[in-house]
Amino acid sequence: MPHDARRILVHLMRQGSVMASQKPKLFEQLCRYELAIRKHLSEVYLQLVLDQKSGVAFVASIASEHVGDVEDDGLEDEVTDADESATLIPKRTLSLLDTLILLVLRKHYKDRESAGEQKITIDIERLESYLTPFLPITDHASKDRKKLLVRVKEMVKRKVLSTIRGEEDRYEITPIIRYVVNAGFLETMLAEYTALAQEQLNETDLAGSDQK
């Protein structure tokens, strides 16, 4: 494998993804050596997900269903569990708050993309407003911004969000969000969580009325 291809492979194994907007030369070389990189990854039960149009590439488990579900894909330490010994990317269950953040980010991305925006951003206030209807089913208090910021930093680490220089509370939503949550799954889950939150709110209101 050529030196440049090996360098890209090392980056993928360490970081899990490459985005053209952040590393254009690296992304260009990745596209050039795509076949060699795919072959090497397949030998360790991994696959390269490459979207040249969106300018995003990332590593996923061969058994991974990147579209149609909420997943926590990201290159991790080798798994020792016998049931997962054939993958370097263990599946992990996301918390309810993380799942809701991913869903509202995907909804915002979908809406802004439909409006023709190329670079889609979101600030913390907007994200908080999107999460407000779901507060009855989460442990996230309406003023608990610190907890939200911790989860946002994790989304940055997973490359779902990207920081914007000079704008502390604004983030770019990367195209990777498309592969974490697809459109059909998005609408179904948002509807279910909205109904669940409303049901919880009604029960709380009823309990409050009984105590008066």
C-alpha cells in the first residue's frame, strides 16, 4: 500500500472519519486510494462509508446498519467479549437524552437542507428549545445547560457536530448525521417520543390537581 494510503488508513483507524470541509487534501487522497483502503478494512471486519458528494467518509462495522437506526458508531478499543470479538466497533446503548439530541439534530438538518442551506448550523439555545417538549421523559432540566453541553461535546467527539471558530455556542451539523438517523426512522421516533412526553405531562398535571 502506498505511503499516502497508509497515512489515511492510520487517520481513519484513529479518528474514525474524514470530512472534506476539515481536511480537503486528506479526503481527496482517500478517494484516490479508496479501493486499497476498503480492502484493508474488510480484512478486519470493517467497511468504509464514503459519500463524495457530501464530503464525508467514516469507518463502520461490516454488520452495522448505518441507516435506519440510531447507533453509536466510532472507532473504539478492541472488544474482548467473545460475542463481539469480530468487530472493532462495539455497539453501545445510547441514553434517552443522547437519542433525543440526535433526533432533533437530524430534524433540524433535514429541514435546513430542504431549504437549500449548504452549511447547517445550530446554537445551544435552539437545541434547548427543540428538547423542551421532551423534558417530561428525561432527567434534563430546562436550565441544566451544563449537562447538555457535556452531551454536545460528546457529539463533537463523534463528529456528528463540529465546532465553529469564534462562535462558542454554535456548531455545524456534519453530514454524518444522515447515517446515524435516517429520515423514516426520524419521523417515527419523534412521534413516539412526543406522544410519550405528552402522556407523562398529562399524568403530572393530573397528580398535581389531585393534591390541591
